[in-house]
Amino acid sequence: GLIWRIRDRRTFLELRRSGTRARRGPVTVIHLAADPHAPAQPPRIAFAVPRKVGTAVVRNRIRRCVRGRLLQRVRDPHRGVAPGAYLVTVRPEAAGLDGADVADLVDACLDRLEQRT
């Protein structure tokens, strides 16, 4: 696939400890750059969408929309997504937003992260 999941606890700890953060409204994206000596891998992503955001249907819709937006960016040669690990956190204030609005906020966070590197 073009995007992989984060499965190991060590990556989550590294994201929290030394990741670069960007926040837009109720969305925070944390990026941990890939090891330059490791073989090239697709970006890895994890989501933190608490129950206060909405029902399981709402939370899954948000995840699907954000994943779809990330796939668009990966395929776009002009924008892209930097290799590494990403943690997308959606706070409960996003309860009134639909998936496309949250994906727009994630897009803005990714643009901000890209400017910092």
C-alpha cells in the first residue's frame, strides 16, 4: 500500500517525545521523520479519535476521509507526504465537523509541517 499503519509501541513513544507538531483547530498532526539510514518505506499513520468526537460511524468516517486525503497527497508529485510516522489526533471539539472538514484541517497541518522541514 501507499500508506502503512503504525503498530509498534516504540514509534508511538518516539512520536510523543520527539515528533514535530502542527495544530489547526481541533486537529493535531505529529510527524516523526524517517531514519535516513533505513530502507525507504511509505508513510506510516495512526489515528487518535476519542469517543467524544462521535459514534463509531462518525469516527470511522473521519478516519476514512483523512486516509483518503493522505492518499491523494501521496499520489500528487507536487505536494506529497514526507516519509516517516504520523499521528493524527482529533479532539472532541471536532464533534460538529464532518470528515471532509477534518481532512482539510489535516491538510493544513501537513502543509505547516512541510514548511518547517
